[in-house]
Amino acid sequence: MAKVEMYTKTFCPYCDKAKALLQQKGVEFESYNLNDEPARMTEMQERNPGARTVPQIFINDQAIGGFDDLNALNEKGELDGLLAANSDQPNKPNNGGPKV
């Protein structure tokens, strides 16, 4: 199963939508609340340069982007494949997809 991580903030409707989508798919994920752990903002920006908004979602250490990007992958039928990938498999290069 994929390693899924999400940077969030309290009272963030897009964070809630991303969590709900992943939960609907039965995916376990690690959530880092930037209100509780503000130092993680730097970590998030190092992992995805230019990221300033939440949620920021990572699947197997690959930056996916926010809820809109996650949902777009789901609507195109590509999210399940990413979620099924084992976390020790090498990431495929980005071929013009969403902020991957």
C-alpha cells in the first residue's frame, strides 16, 4: 500500500474534502496539522517548492498538490493506481500530469 501524507490546517474545508476522499477509498494517511506543528511548513515547502496552501498531499513521497489535484487524479481514474503502488517502488517521472 502507498505511503500517503497530508499537510493540513485547522478549519480547512479543502483539507476535510481530501481526508474524506482518502477515507472513502479506505486509505490510511499521516496528517500533519500546521497549526499544531508550524515548523512543518518549512518541511512541506522543501518537499514541494512553491507550496503555500493546504492541503499538500504526498503519495510515496511524490508531491500530488492539493485537493483539486487529488480529485482530478481520482476523476481520471489514476488515483487508485497511485494508491495501490507499494511505497518502496521507485516513483515514475512526471509526464505532464498534475504537480507530481
